[in-house]
Amino acid sequence: MPEQRPTEPPFAVVMAGYVVDFHHRHTCSRCRPDGSCARLADAGATLRAWREWRVRRQLRARQHRNLR
């Protein structure tokens, strides 16, 4: 059986990772004094959605392999 290559994350996911990494080091123009940031929140939501999609995809692939 051929080995499946992992898919590359979409551009939005890569950029969300950069946003999170940036915010670990600096603050941006939208960061509030309390530490919250709309950009950081959006990046986190994008990353969570990507991880959930990837887990569901892996589960479906595993179930499909077990049905054979």
C-alpha cells in the first residue's frame, strides 16, 4: 500500500502560526493593555479549526483502512 504524504497546511494556517509566534515576542498595533488581541484570537481560531479538521481526516482514513 502506498504511503500517504502529509498535506501541507493552507496559507492561512501558516500565517496564523506566524501571528502566534510574533505575539509571543512582541505586541502589535491592535494589542490591548490587558494583553488581549483580536489578531491573536483569530489566529488561534484558525489553528484550532485546522487541527480539528486534520484529526477528523485522520480518523476517516483510519476507518477506511479498517473497512478493507
